[in-house]
Amino acid sequence: MPSDDPVAVQQKAAVAPDAPGASPVVAFRRLSFGYGDRQIIDGVSFEIRSGQVVALMGGSGVGKTTLLRLISGLVAPQQGTVEVFGKPLDSTHQTRLYEARRRMGLLFQFGALFTDLTCFENVAFPIREHTNLSESMIRDLVLLKLECVGLRGAAELKPSEISGGMARRVALARAIALDPELILYDEPFAGLDPISLGVTANLIRGLNNALGATSVVVTHDVAETFAIADRIFVFAPSPTGAKLAAQGTPEELRMSEDPFVRQFLDGRMDGPVRFHYPAPPIGQAFGLGGP
Amino acid sequence: MAIVDSIASLGQACIRFVLGLGNFAILLAKILMRTGAIWRRPRLIGAQVHFLGNHSLAIILVAGLFVGLVLGLQGYYTLRRYGSEQALGLLVALALVRELGPVIAALLFAGRAGTSLTAEIGLMKAGEQLAALETMAVDPVARVLGPRFYGGLIVVPLLATLFSAVGILGGWLVGVVLIGVDPGAFWSQMSGGVDFWDDVVNGVIKSVVFGIAVTQIALMQGYGAQPTPEGVARATTLTVVVGSLAVLGLDFVLTALMFGEL
């Protein structure tokens, strides 16, 4: 079981799980966001503290990825603010936005690798863009990053020549190429085989400790997340957009009696969240009469 | 109600047109404002010149040759009626340098390289590669759009020049080699009647304007495409339609300004 993984437990114990004194790296202040008329997030406030691995969890479509996009400034809040590294993120001011982005790395759900470049060139890309390092130095750095994700041997392959899971690991190497202070992971465990899943979970924890970074993981994978996260935020859907339903350490959430948290963690069909999208009665749909 | 609906549709079309013009101008301004940053890496522009030029070179050369052959043949038949077949070289050269070279080269560029640009950028958007650039604090306008814009701007006049040169060669093949027009008259009428500034330079100016329009339309369609297969397909089609109409419309305006007395 992932939660019994000695490496993950040992790595997790190396940092203070709650670190109340640590400064917030990311802070959401009464934030609301929607796409057009569709409200996604409704008045959410919470803080992510330095040095932690934090998981954002909740059902599909609840707005977890949107929260990552808000942190990285890819979308701007409609109400409220997002503070990153202690300053409000101003997506209209490109210079300030790019200054903040240079200190973070984002792992996209499907990698978003540049398909015309090799794995090596993909990882080298941010280094070439933002530093004046020599080619030999860049080569060493890139191979080290690829070694971290176990893909040094695939350096000269194109993204089309590797599997989806490998592409995501290359994307992870690219995201950490400049040793960011804040690493954002969008569904890092989706579609991974059990071996890659465990390795990736440990990698997220290990990288966070090694870089002294803060990690924000958007995921549905309860077991792996509870093994590596210091703090977990659970979001629940509501008619006015997603709200923060619960937060705490993995232990606190395991003990939670909140009906939504229980439904989510136990994977129950019955509960506050309806499995079926609202629809007319099934009898009516098949022309069988009835209510 | 039908009249009201028609007026509403017309209004929507007008709004879409004005919005399109606005987006065109905003994106063009963004690229121009980043000119310094874009030209700091001439290697990227060179790569685009190579890529876009290679994409269109074969079709431009073949099309130019055939247009020249047809122009030579039709020109000869028409001029012979007036006993002026010696002026065939002048007719072929003026037609190609002033009009057909810049216009057809730009139309072929829109269909060949323009669609490729739109599809490439649309797919980069669909694959979140542009968003990945943004999150890496790399400006996609300066890094992706800018080099392609200046690449297109350089390539279209070069292609138009090649088109005209090969077309003149085609006219010479038909007129002089096959039909037997006097070669001395063919070349001397051409060199005497074609003015460098009025004809050649104006033709080059036209192709620069067409290059800006077609490349910018291709980039705008790709950058603004819906990140779905249908969205990219629609954007690619629009590149050809809008790009071609823009070239033809601009050609009329430029011709009126350069050669007319309007």
C-alpha cells in the first residue's frame, strides 16, 4: 500500500507537516472564477505554506485545474485575489507575471512537450531561455534532470517515440529544470502504471525536499496523495461554484465525518454529490411512461 | 420577421468583421512592439525563412513557369493581331512583375505555407504548448509568432521575385524558342519598357504588403483557433479564404494607388 511506503513516510517525516509558522507561498483570498456564465469557483480562501506538499482534491470538473491555472496566471480571477510569493498576481502586467512564473514550474496533465524537439531539447528549453549557461553546463544539467525522472536513456527520443507516462516524466524534468520554488502538478498520477505511480509519488515528495520547494498537486488518487501530502484541500461542487469542503492533514481527513469527504475518500455512489448528471426520469426517456 | 433576421445577421457579420480587424491590428501591434526581442535571435527567423520558403518553393516555380508559358502564348496571339508581337517580352514582364508575380505567389503562399502555419500554431495551442511557454515565462508572441511573421515577410517577396523570373523564362520559351519571336526584340523591349522604380519596386512593395497580410492572417487564425480538431480545421480553411480575399482586395487598392489616377 502506498501509505506504508517506507521511503514516502520517511521523506514526509523530514518536513514539518503543518508548519504553521511558514510563510504562505500561495494565498487565495475570497476568490471566484467562471468561464462565461458558468461559475466554477465560489469565494474560496486558503493558503499554501512554504515547504509543503499540498494536494487539491475533489470530483471531476470541480475546478482543481482552474486553481492551478489561477496560480500560474494563465487565467485571472473575476473576484478576489491570488497572492503568489507574497504579492498579488497581476495577469495584466507581463513583466511582474513573468517574474513570478520564473520561480515556478507547472507539470501539465498531458505533458505539453514541444513535439518537434527531443526530450533533451525540451528539458533544455527553459534553461536556454532564461540563462546564459554554456552548452556543456546545459548538457550536464539536462542529463541530471532526466536522470531524476529515470529517462536519461531517452534523451534523444522525440515525444512521439515515448509513452504518455514517459512524456509526463520528461515534462516533470522540464518543469524542475530551473529548480523552481513552487512546483504545480496537474494530475501527475493519471494513466500511470503502478510502478510509475509509486515512483512518481516518491519523486514529487523527494524533489520537494531536495529543492526546498513547495508543491501543489491536483489529483484524484487518494492513496498516493495521502502518502506524500502534508496538507490536503478538498473541494465540493455547489450550484454557485466549487467551495472548499474540508482541509487538513491526511490523518485529520481520514478521521473526518463530513459527508462529502467520506463519500469522496470512500468512493461511494450515494452521498451529497450525485453521480448522475441531472436528467428527466429514465422511464420518460425510454417512452415507458411513469413519472 | 425574415427582414429583421436578415438585418440581425448582417449586423452580426459586420461586428465579426470589425472584431476580426481589431484582433488583426492588436496582434500585429504586439508583434511589432516585440521586434527588438524577435530580431535578437536571427537564427529563429532564419529557420522560418528556410521552412516557409522550402514549403512553397516547388509550387511557386512550377506555377510561375506555367503562368509564363500561358502568358507568352496568349500574349503572342493578341499582339499578332496588331503586328506588335515584338512587344511580347514587355507584356509578359509587366504582367508578371506588376501583378501576377506578387498576387499569385501570395495566393500560393497562403494555400501552402499559410495553412501550415495556422495548423502548427493551432495544434500547439490544442496541445497546451503555448500555455507551457507562458508558464515558463516565455512570451509566445515573441518566441513563436514573431519569427514566423518576419519569416513570411521576407519569404513572400523572394517567392514573388522567383515566380516572376521563372514566368518570364516561360514566356521566352513559348515566344522565342517555340514560336520564333525575335530574341533581341523580346529582351530589348522588356529592358526598355520596364521601369525599375515604377514597376519592379512597386511589385516588390506589393509582395511585402501581401506577405504581411497573409502571414499575419495565418498566425491570427492559428493563435485564435478553438483548441479542438474542428477548431484547427476551421482556422486552416479561414486562412486560405480570408488570406486570398485580402490579397485580391489589397491588390486592387495598391494598384489604384501605384499605377492608377484614382
